Amino acid sequence: MNLFKSLLILVIGLVLSAECVNFYLEPNAKKCLKEEIHKDVLVTGEYDVTQIPNQKVDMMVTDTTDHHLVNRENIGETGKFAFTTDKYDVFTICFISVVEPQFRG
């Protein structure tokens, strides 16, 4: 019975710690999220992008000194990223929509 209680507490803790953010990204626009994170923290994330014809989406993660921790161009529909913080700082993750001029955005 103690094992069952421990597993139940673990599952509840994992469910409560998961977060999801959903937003609409206009053509040729940029959306960013910021988070203050302590030093030596492993940050992992997953993304899901709805593909629109003739639109590319880039993703980058930076700190306050504009150091790029993750930089991906033309990301696919789904993906993952991870980085470890080397200092206490505010980190920014941005998604950038790019539609070429010959196509309507």
C-alpha cells in the first residue's frame, strides 16, 4: 500500500509540474516567452507547429546578453529542445514566422 501511495504522489507531482502554452503566430511576426531560471538547471521543451504553406518558423533561445543557447531554422511540425543554464538569468524563447514576399501572409 505504501508503494501505491508513493507512485500516486509521484504521478500527481509530474502532472502538476507539466505546463503548456498555446498561441497564434501571425505571418512575419515574432512571439517570445520569458522565464527567470536558476543556474545549472536542465531546461527541456517540446513544440508543435501547425504547418501553413509557404511559411517557415524559426525558434531561438537566448539569455539577457543575447547569447544563443538554441537556434533552429525552419523547424518541423514537432520537435524538442534542451539546454542547461550556466547562470541565474532571464531566458527568452522566441518563435519567428517567415513568409516570403511573393506569398500572401
